[in-house]
Amino acid sequence: MTNFRAYALAGAQYSIDLASQAKKKEDNLELLKINPHNYQFIIGGGTDFYLKYFKFGIELRSSFGIPDMLKRENTIYTDNIESLRSKMLWLCFTFE
């Protein structure tokens, strides 16, 4: 029991998409453009195992995007999509 630790985490995250085409002004209306800024809520938990020569950790995190990422341009492609939000699931292994 002394070589084990469990934890929970919750928080917020800001991310920016550097390859976003939202500001590009083209007449090509067939493209869906994604806004570069995203705010997410993160929740998860994990465990750490303290072994003889290293620490091994397993973490499961999930994030849920808050804003609608789709740039609305009033075309038939963007009008049919209700919302476009990011949802991610991470499984992380750490060796220290």
C-alpha cells in the first residue's frame, strides 16, 4: 500500500490551432473552416506505482470542448451542421 498513489484531476485548457484556415479569404465555398481558438474542460484520474528502480504511472483523461469550432459562412455545408465541438480521450503512460 505504501508504493501506490491514486489521484483525480479536473481543470481547464486553452489550445490554438496554428494550421487553421479560418482567416483565409478564398472564394472556394466547399471548404469547412475551423476557428483556431478552443477552450476545453478536462476531467480524469490516474495511479502511480512506485517500483524499485522507477515510477510507473497510468492516467486516463477526457476533455470536452466548450465553443463551437465551425466558422459559420451561411453555405449549405455549414448550415447543416448543428455544432462542431472537440472531444478527446487520452490514455497516458509515464515512466520516471
